[in-house]
Amino acid sequence: MPTLEDLKGYAERATGLQRPGKRKAMDLARVRKSQTVCFKDDSLVPNHPRWPLIIYRNAVAFDARLDAAAVIEDLF
């Protein structure tokens, strides 16, 4: 039975998209200033009264030759 890493290798060969690896993935991460958004309680979505939503725009520079999901996976 193939392992998860074997399956990832099959996907790379089938799509032509590559995994960046942990070192290269770290190079793709960029330092960004965060944006915070607080939502009022609308009784539909559970919001915390003090904790905002934190957004980091363009925090990762994706390369067209790399699989975006693999980049995120290798980063975290």
C-alpha cells in the first residue's frame, strides 16, 4: 500500500506541479502587516467579543511551478 509521500509524488508527476520543500517554502513566506476586523454579533455567526479576525494579505509568494496547497502544507 502506498504511503502518503508516495501519493504526493504521484500527484507531482501527474500535474507537473512540484512541492517546494520546507526550506524553499520558508523563502516564499513574506513579512506582512496584519489587518484586523471586528464583527458585531448578528446571532448568525459566532463571534468573539474581543478577538478580531486577523488578515495577512499576500503573506505567501506563490510560484506558478509549485503546487499552492503543497506550499502551505510545507509551511505549516
